[in-house]
Amino acid sequence: MTMRTPLPGLPERVSIYEVGPRDGLQNEKTIVPPSDKAEFVTRLADAGLRTIETTSFVHPKWVPQLADAEELLDVLPRSPELRYPVLVPNERGLDRALANGVTEVAVFGSATESFARRNLNRSVDESIGMFAPVVERARAQGLWVRAYVSMAFGDPWEGDVPIEQVVSVASRLMELGCSQLSIGDTIGVGTAGHVTALIEAMTAAGIGVDRLAVHFHDTYGQALANTLAALRAGVTVVDASAGGIGGCPYAESATGNLATEDLVWMLNGLGVDTGVDLGKLVETSRWMAGRLGRPSPSRVVQALSPETEQ
Amino acid sequence: MTMRTPLPGLPERVSIYEVGPRDGLQNEKTIVPPSDKAEFVTRLADAGLRTIETTSFVHPKWVPQLADAEELLDVLPRSPELRYPVLVPNERGLDRALANGVTEVAVFGSATESFARRNLNRSVDESIGMFAPVVERARAQGLWVRAYVSMAFGDPWEGDVPIEQVVSVASRLMELGCSQLSIGDTIGVGTAGHVTALIEAMTAAGIGVDRLAVHFHDTYGQALANTLAALRAGVTVVDASAGGIGGCPYAESATGNLATEDLVWMLNGLGVDTGVDLGKLVETSRWMAGRLGRPSPSRVVQALSPETEQ
């Protein structure tokens, strides 16, 4: 129940880049079996999501939750409409992706040295050096490549991250040949003015809004307001996690990704088309919350699920 | 930790109208003793909040939580800087307010017949008839009067509430002589375009943005995005509840008012002055969450309180 009232300057349609199966589950402690992951992805697709980042070819030692990447990809429903990007940390990850018929991949960069060291075990320069052959080979094979630039607003160790530093890392990632850049507020500290300024700086540096996506975490409650600012700045691809599952292990909070349901509620109200069936999506997230053994952090899922009330 | 980056068109300063002690506690099941309420208000004032709706002179039968209104008002710290509006449902409530030296009062109207019947036990017409002598007498005594128009976006029984209907009720409330109108999304269903359209309609009907406040509930996660839309439309008074306590008993959710901390985080990031010390505010809300025996629904309070993690 929500009145459709457009806001001037917003796009007619927004593409949701669903990250629940990868970014969401990756940060959940409860290990989900591949059969449940397959059901999760299948139900998300049935709810109308068309781009779903399904897993990561990172070494299982680092992310045990995603150790079943091959097994999962093997059983997912395929359709020309559905895109299943997979995270590849390095060339070995790309090898696995290619061996499994993956056609979209993503590399995960960091805007800060501290996070690059902790997450990638190398400097920003070294990480870009590591990604270069990944992107080059992926492109040569006809794959679509997304780049994430994480810690793009604040960093737990470095504090505020200067906009020029983020744009510099982003430009270098895009120059490798990536098709899309997802700007990540990994710890959720950014606010709407900062979002607008960063997108404008990206555009000024030649990374147009048609190649940008935004990836917000709701750690400080800012994710949806920041998304609204990004949409007003011309962005049309928004990352979100069904049920709001996940959460950055480096942030002191149980809340994580922007919940897809909360995003869809806003976009429905704004009359912006997403192609998503909210009812089916909420049902899917309630089911996954049961599997994870904790209530969904999504406000919409909570509001529409009386039995999970506190 | 958040970079201050202004967004064009926002006000330099926002006045937060703190509703935690009244609207927040009113909807909490755990009865809080008056000494704790007094400490709550005192700590909110110490954190820099300057307008705090402290209680209601409703009949104790309807709201047992606020049965101690006189006792509370008796012990609150006074200062020329501090304003303590009190809700008065009718003339008897106003009598009690006047007897207790209250200088700011608020009446609580409904945009819909269904909610007027359920909450006020009368029609919208009858409720405005009931408020007329309250506002007239309050004004004659030199009191400042606020009017709430609740269910201004959606209503659990009627669904979408037409903008013209809300503006009509609001206009009649303001014509009684009220100084400020708080537009309430009591069940939290509204989205940003609807907010903008409603504010524009209010302005067109002669209720300027300098007399408007917005009152959002975060039931569907929209409160902060809606606040951002309201600020861009020129509103400078925002209702919020410390720690996000409260919640409409008619909405199927444990989440309620916009959390003051989440609002302050956004405004700090936007470089908009509120005069609030976020650290002190978070400490206060953590303390109150302990008294209420449940974690704060505020994302910021959660993020800054590792021990309340799920």
C-alpha cells in the first residue's frame, strides 16, 4: 500500500543488482547449504530480479560460506534474461569462472590502503596490478566485468576517504576495461551530500552515470536516503541485498546491506519501475531469515511479517 | 566519523522536535517511572535538544504510560532555552496544562475518518470542533500551539489518503490559530515523491514551509529518505524520537519513529546544524533501551553500541 507519486529528475526505471547470495551470505555466520542457495537465487529470479551476484571464486579458506561456488552454479536455472555475475579475486578465480561458463564477473577493489592490505593482502597499486590480467583475459573471452571500489566514503582505520582518492582508484579500475563501477560505502557512514559530490567527481573524471552503480550499507541508517541522492544524480543501477542480509564484519553492527525490499518500497512509491514483485521478494527473505535463524534486518520485511516482531 | 558535505538547497539549520518522551514512550509497553522520564528529558536537553514533547494530558485510562504527567512536569529542569510542549486532547487536558504552567501545547488531529473514530472516538468534523476551544483558549493565554495531522500518507483501514483531504484537514486545524503543523506519516508508508507533493500542496493552500514540521515513522525504512525530501522542499523542523523508541500500535511492526540519532548523523554529514551532541544522545538512548529492556531500533545507536549486537 503506497501511493505512486513521482519525484522530478528520477529515472523511469532502476536496475537492481541483487547481492544477497554473495555479499549477503558471505557475511552471515550460519552456513547455508548449496540447495538452499539455489532455491534462494531461483526465488529471487522468480520475484523479478534479473541480475543476481550469486557467489565468489575466492579461496574457500577465506570465505567458507561460498566454498560451494561450482556446485551452486551447476544447478541454477538459466535464462537469457538472467545475469549471474560472480566475484573473482584473481586469475585463479577467473579460471574457475571460465571453467564454469560464467559470463559476468566482478573484481573487488579498495579505495584505501588499509582495507586493501587487510582484505586483499596487498597495496592498492598491487591489487590493481593483480586485477589487470583478470579484466584483460575476461574481456578477451567476451565477459562483462564490473569493478567494485569499496571503502569509498569512510574507512574504519583511515576515517574519511578523500573523494579524489576514490576517483583515482575508480579511474584506474575502469581503465583496465571494466564496464561498470559500483561505488561501495562498505561501512555505511556516508551521507547524501557526499554521495552527490562523489558521483559528480566521477562524472567529471569521465566515468559517466551510465557506468555507475551504488552500493550502500545501512549501518548508520543512511542507505535509502543516499540511494535517493544517487538517483537524483542520475545513477540507475542500485545494489541491494534481499532481506538486508549480510553486514561488513569490520563495522560494529548487525545491520548490513541496503535491503532490496526497502529499496523496492521506495521505488514503487516513486513510480520507478524495477520489475520486482515485492510480495514474492518478502516471502523469499522471510524464508531465508528462517534458514539463517535471525529476523530480517529489512524494515519492510519486518513490517509485513507480524510473527517476527520483537 | 563522517565527512561534512553540503547538498545544495538544504537549510543551514534544522530544529529537531524531540518526541521520544511522549510519542516514543506512549507506545512502549514497559512502564517507565517518572524519575527515569525526568532523567530522560534532562539528558536529552543536556545533549542539546531544545524542544522536547514531554508528555500528554490524555486521560490515564487511555495511556497509562503518561499517567504521571503532572509529577513529571513538576521536576523537569527549566531554562529559557528549553521548550516542553505537551499534548492536550481536549479542554480538560488544556486545563491541566494551564494548571501546571505549560506554555506550549499540541493537539492531535487525524486526516482520516477511520483513525479519528478509533483514536479520538469522533468524526474529523467533531474532532476539529473539539479542538477549536482548546486552541482558542490556549492562544488567549499566550500559549504556542502545534497541530498534528496524523495518517497523512496512508491509513491502515482506508489505504492511500488523498493529498487534498490532508490539506483540507490541515487548513482547518491551522485556521483555528495553530502556529505549527506537523505532518505525520503515522504508519510509515509514504515515500519521497509523496512527501514533496504534499508539502507543495500545503504551500499552495497557504500553509508555508516555515510553519510545517514533518513526522515520519520508519516502519518501511523510508523515514530518512522522506526527511531528505522534506528538507529539500524547505521544511526546517523535523520530529524524531531518541533511539527510535515508540511505534504505532496500529502498524504491524516493532519499528516506530524516526530515530533522532539517525537524523543527526545525516544532518551532521550534510553540514546542517542541529546543536545536538551525538555522543551524549547515543549514551542517553542506550540507557533508555536498558530501561525498556530491548535494543534500540536506531541504526546509529546499534552501530555505536557493540554490546547490543544480535
